[in-house]
Amino acid sequence: MTFDEGQGYVVLATIAVPLLVALILIFTPGTQKMAVRYLSAVTGAILAALSIYIFVAYQVDGEQAQMNLRWTWVENTAFLGENGIALRLAVDGISALLALLTGIVAFAGALASWKIEYRNKDFFILYWILLAGVYGTFFAYDLFFFFFFYELAVMPLYLLIGVWGSTRKEYGAAKLTLMLVGGSVLIWIGIFAVFHQANIGTFDLPSLWAAGQNGTISPTAQKVIFPLMAVGCGVLAALWPFHTWSPDGHMSAPTAVSMVHAGVLMKLGAFGIIRLGIQLLPEGAQFWMPALMVLGTVGAVYGATAALTQRDFKLISGYSSVSHMGYVLMGLATMNTIGITGAVLQMFSHGVMTALVFLMIGALYDQAHTRDMKEFGGLAKVMPLWVIFYAIAGLANVGLPGFSGFTAEFHIFVGTFRTYPVFGALAIFAAALAAAYMLRMFATVFFGPTNPHWKDLKDLTPLERLSGAMLIASIVIMGVWWAPFIDRVGHTVTLLPGVTG
Amino acid sequence: MRDYALFVPEYIACGVALLVIAIELFAPKFRKDVLAYLTALGALAWFGAGLAFLDRDPKSYQGLFLSDDFTSFFRLLAAGIVFIVALMSAEFLKRQKGVDHGEFYGLLLVAGSAMTIMAGATELLTAYLALEVLSFSLYILVGILKRDLRSNEASLKYILLGAFSSALFLYGLSLVYGTAGTTSYAGIAEAYARRDSGLDPAVAVGLMLILAGVGFKVSAAPFHMWAPDAYEGAPLPITAFLSTLSKAAGFALILRLFSSAFVTDAETWRWAFLALAALTMTVGNLIAIQQKNLKRLVAYSSIGQVGYMLITIAALGYGDAQVGLNATSGLLVHLIGYIVTTLALFSALTAAVNRTGSEEIVGLRGLAETQPFLALVITASLFSFAGLPFFAGFATKLFLFQGATTDETIWVIALAVLNSFISLYYYLMVIRQMYLFDPVGDASRFRVQPVVWGLAAVLLVGILFIGMYPGPAFEFSEQAARPLFDAASAARVQAP
């Protein structure tokens, strides 16, 4: 076994460990609530450690796909030829960064779910299945398993939101599930078409990528299939006008699910556009990217405007996520190195930042049982630490230098100005709106007259501090020392087909 | 030479059937649930004998019946279904009044044997007779609850419409015989290949009538009207039997018939199967949304599934032998997944209904609280139907659709994927009842019969295994599909 293969088992472990824990939890009696919590916290720590290892061990001067692992699943049967379906896992620069994000958010989310009392065992079973799906999607180098894990990540959401959620949870859960699966349907149709067009009898992604790049999948077909893939994945990335599940879903979801969902799951959509769009169908991507640029910009401006008018914390964050994912899509649509690098950095930045926001909202809502901004005031005196944490998230959201949001958005804006200056200007306008809705919140909630009704609110618990501190550390590190992040992402982005320097 | 040894597994099945009926007849005091276990044991022996026939060279019985891996595949499927349904029924039937247990279990075995003959038939009348044996067994089984009016009504509707469809089928056969001059599949193919090209009205009408007849048997829209009523009135295990065995048998017959006898006339019938598929899946899934009764929901959902499977038959007509092999392998593996899933669903439902006595969807309210294991099995089955990963349906549906993808069929594939999205909606409505609401009345945990519990657990493992590691099932399906498209085996059929 080579060293690279050995590292492949580390990658496998990120999928196997959460699944194994879910299996152990199934056979744990539901009354052992503390044991469930400790097991889950440890699992989160293990995943975070594995993710950090993968991120650090990825060689920026090495091969594209590192830490390879391949187990043949089915081959030479009916329409499947050599290597028909294989559990093939590998890491590239983009997935290394997104895996790091997943590890941090998963750990923070597990700690934030410590408080859950009602059937917490079942909650964690679904939570770990979801995360196994997320890791699997990031690492899959086989189209079958890519889709397998992608769906696996979406599947548990219905119960997670429907059972443990809050405001209008049934509606939010059903809407979110149906819209996301509706997106998967388009991807599914796209997969059949791609496999049929490529006609090489394998779901191996690198082989299919080669087929897409050398024209085995004809340019006409690529132009037809690309919208299926882009819209299908785009639904999960809150692509305007398919974003409507995002505010409702986030409003209903429990804290940890909001964290993982906005933090990581939405990134699966944008990641899917890279994997199944830019890499698999480069001709189609060239043709359609201007359209994606328009939709991304509309999303960015629309999300920010809508956030400005909302009073519910979670709705503000839900719409702000739409806006930030709009930036991501704009970055991808530039089709130049700097823009796409910025998009991937923005995925990470928005992931940690939004997870922190939802963690804070959860910490407040669990005590106050309301999320109406107008009800609060002067919380800086009552919950100083909470306010500081929230403010950091807010400033990162706005893109203040020194925080991760600046690094990411700067790249996106530069990339956009190179190809589409008008849209670049609109994007900066949206960033200004972000400053407006964040400052509005600072003014009404953090400062201003103290509402005596809330003088008994408690500040963050130790666990919330720990998970918040991890997220803040990620925000700040990326804000000041971005080289390791950009190196890894850039290593892969420069080699994407059809991308200009 | 007449090779009677080809039917050894069916001798076992029918022998046990006679034994079970005789025990009931001559020893009426005999414990009834033992009959169920005896039947299960018989099915197991039948399965074992069936295994011995795998991997053998195809052998024909007088040009009427071909014993190859395709036949063996359906034989094993039939034995497995009978085994599980018999075990499922043991507890259920004890609670019903006025049921003849011997007949019930005996007919399960007879119906299973009929399915094997349908899969192996290479001659029209043999196929027709096997089809009728199966249908008559089902007519009786559906109406076996003599004192239950709904069961009687269901049986009556089933018989009337079934007889009508048999007549259509027979008329179709006679037209085919009239134009081809033979009833052997290979002979028909040869006669049609020799004929001048161009549309022959008699052939076209004959094929359409046959299509309507088999469409009825697999409950394809617009010939599906009997299914919801029959499903609803039949005892629960028979509903499971109907939605697995009778559908699999129908497809066994269609596959062999249309891949050999009528393959040269593909242009005449392929569009009809495509239209039938599109209509069936859409009708099934759309009507399923409005259902309140569990059995009717499953009935319409299984009509939707039939729609997906029919695409395969259309693909047989649109592609060459390789496409046919791909599509058929996909269909067979999907049948395995579908059958395991349906049986898992019904074993859990039977256990739940044994307790609550309600067959409505709201009857499952709060099941996650009162019996989490059953709720898990039901959820896994429904997710498997919807094609979500981890569960059999994800892999098998992907193989089914991918195998049937040709340039002409891809729009129906897209429609099918959209339909499986619709189906997720009504499955979620069931899951919602179990997980999102508190139980009505007694909220304490209840115990499940160990046999049913074990059955559900084994089937759940089956769903997960096929879903996560579909390789073996897919390879087995390809092995079973291969004889249909092997030129060599076709030649062997011709020489009796």
C-alpha cells in the first residue's frame, strides 16, 4: 500500500466514521441521552481532526487528485464496462478546502446540539448520516457515488426539520425537501443523458470529464444537458429564482441543522456546478455562463434587499445566504481563475460565518423564544459575549478586511470586473446593502435602549463559546493568512477546462 | 425425449400445495399456523431445487417450455415471494374468521409455479394456460375472506375484468396464430421475418390485443381500474402477493414474448409500450396523491412502478440486442429491488395493522413512538420506492432507467424521473403521520410477533444491501437476461 493509498483511507474514514456512529446510535437505548451527546461530540472532534489533516496534507505542488482510493463496485455487466461503478474517492484543492469547512461546522453543530432533549439519539443518527453524505459528495470521483452521497445529504433534512424544527416546521420541511429533490431530479436526468452520450460504459468521473473535454459528449448535447445540471445543483445553492426554500427552510430548522445546512449543504450545490458543469460539460459551461452570471447577480442583489426588510433573525440570515451564494455563482460564472478561486473561498467564508450566525441566533432563541428583531434592544449590556460573537460574524458578512469575507469577495469582484464590469458594480452595490442590514441589526438589537423584559437572558454557555471560537478562528485565519487557502484552491482551479488565467 | 426432470422444482411446490390442502381437509383440527410454516418450508425446498437449475445450458421441453437462467430467475423470485408471504400470513390469518387456511397456502404455491411456467413458456398456449392458472389462484385468494363484503366485491371485480382481459388476450393470440401459422415463439419470429415488410392490420390488431391483455395483468393504465379495488379488498398479505408476484409474472411473460416472438415487428408495438409507460406512471403517481387508504396508496404507487418498468419493453423495440440486454438486466434488478421493498413494507404494515386494525394512512399516526422499528422499516421502504440512496430503489431505479435509455426513450425516462419526484410527495405524507404526530390513544410501546419482526428485519437488511452494494444482484440479473438475447439459445428453441 502506497502512502497516497493510506491517505485514501483517511478520506474514507470521513464517510465511514459518521455512518458507523449512526449505526452505533441506532442500537443505543434512547434513554442514554448523555452517552449520545458525548459520542457525538467526540465524533465531531474526530471529523474536524480528519478534515484538518486532509487539508494540511494536500500537496499544493503534487498531483491534482490526491489520496486516491478505489474499490470496484460493479463492472462488466450489461451497460457497465471496465470500472463501471467504483467507490472512488480522491481529494483535489477545492474539496480539500470544503472538507475543512465541513469538519469545523460539523463539530460546532454537534456541540450546539448538546441542548437537544427530545429524542436526541434520533436527531444525531440523522445528523451523522447527513454529514456522511456531505463528505461523500466532496470526495466522490465517481458519478454514481457523487449522486448517491448528494441525495444522502438531502434525505435526512425532512425529518430533521419536521421533528426538531420550530416556526411552521412542517411547511418548511416539506417545501425544502421537495424543492431540493426537484433539483436532484434534473441532475438525475442529466446523468442519464451524460452516460448515454459519452457511451464509455463507466461512471468514473475523470473518464467522463475527459469525454466532455475531448468532445465525445458532443457540444450540442453539452449545451442541452448543462442547464439541467446547473439548475439542479443551483437549487441547493439557492440560485435565484429557485431560492425560495432557503428562507422558509432556515426559519424552521433547528440550530445545528441551520448551521450545517447553510454552512455546508448549500455549498454542495455550487460544488456540483463545478464538478458536473464546468468539469464535465465545458462547452455547455462556456455557452451558459453569462446566464448564470445574470441569475447570480440578481440573487446577490435581491437577497440583500430582501434581508433589509426582514425582522426575523433567521429570515435575515436566510436571505443573506441567498445573497452570498449569489456571489459564489457570480464567481463561478466569470470563468477566470481569480473569480472561481474567489467563489470557492466564498463558499468557505460564508460557511463558517453563517454557521456562527445561526449558532448565535439559536443561543438567543432558546431563551427568548422569539426572533423578532424589534423585540430586542441593548443586548450588549445583557449578553456581551454573544454580541461580540455576532458582531464578528456580521462584519465578516459585510466583507471587512481582516475577516474571511474580504478575501473571498475581493477575488470575486476582481474576477467579475475583468469579464463583466457592470455586474461587478452591482455586486459591490449588494455588498453595500449587506452593510446596511447588518448595521441596522447592530443598532436595534445590540445597542439602543435596553428592554427590561430581557434583562435575565444568560450569555453563551461554555459549549457555545467553544464552538463559536472555532468558527471565529477560521474566519480570522482566512482573513489574515489566506495563502494556504488560495494555494490549494488555485492549484485545482487553474486546471479547470475553459478557464482563463 | 420428454424431459420431465425440468419441472422438478415445480413438482415440489405443487406437491407441498396438495399436502397442505390435504392436511386441512383430513385433519381439520390441525394447528393452522403450522400450515404456514410448512408452506414456507416447501417454498424453501423449491428455492433450493431452483438453485440447482442455475448456470445450466438451456433445455427445452417439447418446444413448449424453456429451462434457462431467465426461467430460473423467476422461479427463485416466485419461491422467495411465496416463502415470505406465507410467513407474513401466519399471524394475520389467525385473526380472520371463516378462512380456509389450506386453500390459502396451497394456492400461493400454485400461483408461484404458474409464474415459473409463464417465464419459461416459449409457446403461446402454454403461456396463456400458465397465465390463467395464476389468475384463477389470485381470484380465489383475493376473495378468501368469505365473510368480508369488501373482499367479495374485490374478487368479483377482479374476476369480471380479468375474464374480459383474458378474452382480449386470447383473441390477440388467435390473430397472431392466423397470420404466423404457428404458436411457437421462434416460429412466429421466423414467419414474421419472412413476411413482406409493411404494416399488416391483422398483426397490428393482434399485437395490440395482446398488449391490452398483458397490460391488464400488470395493471398498466388505462387497464388498471381493477387494481385499487382488488388491493383494497384483499387480505393484506395477498395485497403484497398481488403487487409482487402477479406483476413479476406479467413482466416475465412480456419479456420473453416480445424479445423473441415479436421482435421482428418491433416497429408495430414499440410506440404503444412507450405511450403505455408514460400514461401508466403519470396516472399512477398523480392519483396516488389523493389516497387515504394505505392499500390503495400502494396500489397506485405500484401502478407508477409498472410505468417505469414498461419503458424497458419499449427500449427492447427501439434498440438492438445489446440495448435489449442492458434494458432487461435493468428491469430484472429493479424487480428484485421492488419486490424486496414491497415485501418489507407489507410485513411492517401487517404487523402494524394486526395491532391497530386500521388500514388508513392516519392509522399509522405516531408509529415512531409506539413501534419505532416498524416506522423505520416503513420509512426505508417508502424511501426505497422513491429512489433515495442507501435503499434498494436508488441503485435499481438508476440501472433500470440507464439501461432503457436510448435516443428515442429518453423523454420518457425524464418523465419517469419527474414521476418519482411526485411519488416522494405522497410517501412523505405517510412518513409525516408516523414521525410528526403523536399517537392517538394508547401511546405505550407494543410488541411485534417475533416471526414478523425477523422477517421485516431481514428484508430491511436486503433493501440496504441492494442499495449499497447492488453488484451481485445486477450481475445475477444480467446472467438471467442473457439467454433472451443469445442467438444460440434462440436456435435451440426451434429444434424441439
